[in-house]
Amino acid sequence: MSLLRSFHADLQLLLILSFGYFIQAQIQYHATAPVPARWTNNNLSLPSPFGSVRIILLNKKPNAKITRIQGTSLVESIASFACGFYSFYGENNPTYFAITLAKISKSESSAEEIFSFGNLIWVANRNKPVGDNATLELLKDGDLVLKDADGTLIWSTGTSNTSVIGMKMMETGNLVLYNNRNKVVWESFDYPTDALLPGQKLKAGGKLVAGVSKANWSEGSFYLSVTSQGLFAFYKADIPQLYFNFSAPRTVESIELNYYTSRSLSLSWSSELNPVFTWPLDTANMSYMKFEPDGHLRIYDDNTYESVDLLADFLDKCDYPTTCGNYGLCSNTGCSCPQGFALDNVTDAQGKRGCSEINSTKCQNPQSQNPQSQYLLPYQDVYHFSYIDPDAAVLKGTNRENCKEACLKNCSCKVALFQYLNLSFGNCFLPSPVLSLIRDGKERNNYQSSFPEECTLLLPILMKKAEEDRLIYMVDKSCQDMQLHISEAVELMRVAIWCLQSDFTRRPSMEMVVKVLEGTMDVETNVDYSIQSPTRLAATRGQAELGTSTTLEPEFLSGPR
């Protein structure tokens, strides 16, 4: 009898295991769903052999097959987009209704399909995760609603009474609701979270908000904003802190990610024919741009599992606000703490440890500050990422003593940074939070060439960068005015190259140059980048002249408050 029971239990286990394999091999996923439809975040409604993902809709991209050799087998992968319930840790954990990249692989030696999932591209409820038994429902009235297990409304498309008849996961990665005329009523492309797919626009007034971390998709501390003036990146605070800007040559309606060729991706202003950035790709099947929790903007090619930092030509590692944590000093050699501070024991969401005061200063009487009861410790050759934003200065055209006094009278002030504009006057920055500081101010105050010492012919370098479509690299990163008008600087370089054509018949007339500067004509793109008689310009590293340097001299608070 016990033998029979044992056999029955083993058979039951075998059947359950076989059923799991059967699900993985036999589930047929569809790209569309008609009204009405309902899905529940559990295995009964949405069987999931993948653990962390319960697929609702899936669309395989046509002509998106990738063949590679794995071991001794030939493996074929198909690029796909899927929407469904997604949990980073699997069951019984915070869950999101999201769109993700999916690869479906099949080897020649097996009929089994193997699913693998990449980054999330779009998340509906990033700040309000749901749990098991949450529901997604496409209602008869056309609204798509997400509710938690207790019936609490978490998110909806707000498309009631719009004649919606169905939902479709497009091959582009766009999730759409469409009406009885086959017109799109709502689409996820209009509501980007932290990523853009090819063909998707980020409109003026819109922004990408980075997640807290790779494992936490709630809104984090960084956002990338498009305005009519250009592209801007901020650290979120009571007063947002700007750390990157890229001005557009003309009024911007949107910025769009597109395939420039079959093997390259581009980011372009809506008002411009020429792309702002281009990147070579291994293939054009699985590429996207993502604004990440560390404040970096990266292009991903999921076929090679590689990424490219989009802003690498503009920002060094120390130019990012949280590279070394709060109060951390960032340099080429790593992170350190200023005098009076020690390394934190606690890490932030990115796993970084900042610095904290060894003897914390406190306000003795916040209502009546006495500057004489406290003092600031000077720290040389350090500056702050917010130098690129003159509007971030709390005092403009002031002197160093006034800057120090402003900090000492402010109960929350910990660091005062004074930016010299001439021998006596400058701008005063009192950042809050302070975030990371940059410890290479002395080098940045001098003229620095970005090229090797032996590169003393500037014109050939200019031509080479133009031919590579990397003129942005020629713009001086230490020049604030150029960084604020970087697109115009690049456009002027293109005009200059056009005027320097060896064949004088190919040079523009003055009238043509004026039209280009007025924005009514484009620069000729078919130009000759060879130089027959280059002008030699010596690149020096001499001390910047007094009155033109922009040193930032910080002082750290110390003593009782």
C-alpha cells in the first residue's frame, strides 16, 4: 500500500514537472486582445514558466532573426516586444505592468523555445507597484485599468467612451488602444518613462525620469528634460540642479530616436535634418536609449549586450552629481572625503558611499544666527558640477566675503563655492544638497587641449572630426558660453569648413553664409575634408589670463552653529 502511495506521489510530481515544461513549449502568445478582456497576476490566469514575467501580449518583429553559433549548435533568436506583469524578484514581490524586450531562441537540436528578457522599456505604475492577484482589464467602455488585489485603482489610460475595440502590442514596442476605424486612441509612445525606442519622440515639455536603481523602477533622482531650447539633465531637489545642457540651434518641438542607416542609430531635433548624435550598431533589431539611475544616458544594443554612453564626449565621470556620493571629492584617481568628513557606513541606491561630518554642526539658535560662532574651512582646487548653470548662483556679482557670510547665516548651508569672474568679484553657489564635488579645479582653470601633446595642427583635427561627424568633440568643455550654445558652435564650424574648401568654386558666397546663419539654408554636406596648406596653430597649456578664469574656491563649514 505504501509502495502504491509512493508511486502515486512520484507520478503526481512527474506530471506537475511535465506540465511546467508543456506550458513553456506550448503557450501561444498573441499580439492583440479584443474588448472586453481581463488578466490576473497569478498562475491560473497567466501561467508563467519565466518566474518574474507573466506575458499578456507579445509581438515578434518581422525580419528580426539573429543566427549565432552556441557551442556546437546553431541558435536562432527572434527579437520581440512583450507587455505583461513584471516583477524583478519573481512571485510575491512588487509587480509592474510593463513593456519589455524579449528574445525567443531556438536551437537546431531542440524544438523548445527559450525566452530571455532585457530591460524594461515602459512602466505604467512605476510609483505604485501591485501584488499577486492584481488585475489588468480592458473594459467595454474602452478604458484600460490596473487594479490591486483589493480593487484599488492604480492606473488607467483614461480612454472611456472613445470607441476602443482592442489593444495591440506593436512590433515597434508601442502598446496601442485602437478604435473601430483602426485609429490609435492611446499609445505608450506618448508617455515615455525612462527610455526611447526607435521611432519614438520626446516632446518639448516632456522628460525621461530615471529609476531609483536597476532593481527599483520607481522614479529616482535624475530626469532628462526637453524644452523648446534644447536638452537638459537635472538632479531632483527642492531646486533642481542642472548638470548637463545641450542647446538647439532653433526652437525645438521634440527630439526623436531613429535608425539613421541599417547599422546606425541617431537622435535628432524635430527641426533639424542632420542628426544631433549617431552611433554604429551591430544590428538594428534590438536597440534603444535609456536614461539610467546614475544619471547617464546610454544607447543599448541588446544583440551584443553592450551600451554606449551618449554623453561621454561632454561629461567626465566627475561631472555627474552622485559619482562619489554626498560631500565626496571626485578626481581621476577616485573618491575621497574633505577635511572634517569621513566615509559613510551606509551606501545609496547605486551602492555608493558618500561622506559625512565627523563632528556634525548644528544650529544653536536658528532664529538668530551669529556668524562669529562658526567658521568655514577653505579647500583649494575644488568646484561643483552646477557651474554650468549661472542661474544656480544665489548671489551674482558679489565678493568672496559676502558669499561666506551668506553661508554662515544659513542654517542649512554646509559648503560655499565662490566662482571668480575677475580679480575681485564673481558668483556665489550654496548647493543643497551638496552632492559630489570635483577635485581638479586647478587643471580646469587652465587652457587644456583634449588632444595629445603632439597634435599641434588644429585644422587637420577639425577636418578629421568633421569627417567622423564628431565636431561636438571640438567644443571646449571648460567654456561655459560654448556649452550653452553647443549646437550653434558646431554649426559655425561646419560653415567654416565649407568656406575652407580647397576648390574655391565650392566655397559659399557671403549671401549663402548669411542664409545659413539666419536658419533659412542648410550647410553643404558634400564637402572636401582634405587640407593642402593648413594653418599651424600651437595648442598651449598656459595659465588662463586674469579676469577670464572661472575658479571655484569652496569652503566647508566647521565649528558650532
